[in-house]
Amino acid sequence: MVEETIRTIKEAERKADELVKQAEDKCSEILERASAQAGEAKEQAVKQAKAKAEAELEAVKAEGDESVKKALQDVDKQIASLKTDAGQKAEEAIAAVIADIA
């Protein structure tokens, strides 16, 4: 009877040890999976952030290019206006010199 009890206790201890080992293995597996998923989530978040930053950069560049284009158009208009004014002033100066000579 005592031997049977001891055998039963040892069998229960063996089963308990086996259950603990299985639980530890399962825990390790869950942690590995969670770590992998976290790594993938982080990588995806970084990709999305880079894509967003690149899109914003392109938008800012396009806006800057448009501003430069408009500024150059304004400068071209001013140059044309100055050339016209200079031509008129030259004609007036020539007319004044001719009038003084005559």
C-alpha cells in the first residue's frame, strides 16, 4: 500500500514536471511569435512613415517649384517692363539731343 502511494506520488510529480515543461515550451513559443509580430508591425510602421514623409516632401517640392516658376514669371514681366521703359527713355533722349542740335 505504501509502495503504491509512493508510486502514485512519483507519477503525479512526473506528470506535473511534464506539464510545467509543456507550459514553458508554450510560453517560449508565444513570446517568439509575439516578438516576430512586433518586429513586423514596427517595420510596417517605419515603411508607412517613410512613404508619408516622401509624399509630403514631394508636395513641398512641387509647391516650391511652382513658387519659383511664378517668381521667374514676375521677374520676366518686370524685365520686359524695364526694357520698354528704357526704350522709351532712349527715344526721348535721342529726340532731346536732336532737338538741341537743331
